[in-house]
Amino acid sequence: MRWEDFRRSGNVEDRRGMGGGLGGGRMGLPIGGGRLGIGTVVILGLIGWALGIDPMMLIGGAEMLAPAPERSAQAPAGRAGAPTDQTGRFTAAVLAQTEDVWTAVLPQQAGVNYAQPTLVLFSGATQSGCGAAQAAMGPFYCPLDRKLYIDLAFFADMQKRLRAEGDFGFAYVIAHEVGHHVQNLLGILPRVQQQQRRASEREANALSVRVELMADCLAGVWAHHAEAKWRILEAGDVDEAMNAAGAVGDDRLQRAGGGTIVPDSFTHGSSAQRARWFGTGMREGSLSACNTFTVARP
């Protein structure tokens, strides 16, 4: 993926090396006797009802969200501006591309102005507007403060644990979280949350899958317009993104965990669904092509 010659976003808050800032109320809960695993998708509590938003709306491709403490410590301020290390510069460059694409596409296709989100880089743990953020959650979007949170060690874990490699695959992860921000600006997240409150667990999970698949598709829309405008793609890039999308499918994660595949428990979609919807967005480049709520079987 071509990225080094492009501008870096200034909407980056670098908290790496600044400590977790979690205070005494943080809840770090083990799953199965061990540390929270990257790529596992589990709803740990009723944080959504306390904060006014469903936890499933806060998580992206392969992340977890722990319950927020009763009183969150104030988040560290961080260092504003684009970071200087290579992985940080890459992340800031991809964020800048999403800014340029959605600033043009969202008003044109949806009549909504694009408000740029902030991307927070952290190491280990930090505070978000949605409560405690830990590296084990993976990347996620918090609609309450309109910020994306990423511990860049996640990219190394993608390679080692999920066998998802390549810079365009990493860019897909960032673009997926930005896709949740686009959904928030369009008012989709709060509407889905209202439906989930009245739904059974099975129905709520199905709604979450549609939200996540739409974010995958929106990541593809970004890729479509970025390629058309800047010719960012190199040989093998599309395969990298497809592999990354498939690596975080619920079926693949359940199988990797040694458990039985239970489709009714899916909250993000199968590997095939995730790769297919990313491909749809990349091929069509249209918001209307990403409406996962109007198809019978997404």
C-alpha cells in the first residue's frame, strides 16, 4: 500500500508511554482463567445501559469492551499531532485518507457533513469516554467521545495470532472503526440501540452483525475512493484486506478457540460475510450498497 508520500492527520492523540490512567476502579476480568484474548468478542456487562449506548456498538472487528468503572478517571491529555515512529505515521496517514475521502463522499452521497474523529494511540490501557480501554480489547470506536482507540501492538497480534499480515490489512482495521464513526454521524448506531433494547438476545446479536458488516462495507467504500483518487494499491493489497476481514469472522474465532460454532451467538458476522461486504464496498464505492439492514440474509 502506498502511504508514505501522503499527509498525516493532525487528529491523532498519542498517549503511548503515558500510563493507563485507569485509577482504582478498573475491571480487568480474565476469560477462561487467562488474559483477555485479542480477537475474542464478548460482552462483559451492562455498560451500555449505564452509558446510554449498547456495548456491541462500541466494538469493531476483533475487539472486546470491559465494563466501565463507576467513576472513570480523567483521561490523560496525550500529545497532539502526528506521531514520528513508522507505525504511528502509517496510522496517521491512513486516518488522513479516511478524512479526505469521507469529507467528500458523505455530503455528496448522504447530505451529511463529515466531522473528523480523533484517533487515540495508547499502550496497555487508557481511559475513553466509554470507560476503561485495554489493549486486549483491540481497536474500538467510542461514540460518546467520537474517538477511535488503538494500541498499535494489535497489528503485531494480527500477524502472530490471526495470521493476517500486510499494511493494507491494517488499514482495513482503521477504516472499519472509522466506518462506525460514519454510522454514528448518520444516526444508525442510536437507532439500532433502541431496537436492541426491545429485542431478544438472538435478535440483538443479529442487529449487531448487520452493524459490523456495514462498517466492513464502509471500509471498502473508503478503499474504493482512495484507490480512485491516489492509486494507493499495490500487488497483494486486496488479498491482505480480505484475509484480515476473514480473520476476525465469528466462526473462525470460535473455531480457533476450540469451541462449537454457534451462528446465533455471532455479533460480527462470519469470515465469508465480512470479506464479502468489504468487497462490496470496495467494488461499488457507494453508501447505498452498504445497507445491510435491507437484505434478508446479510
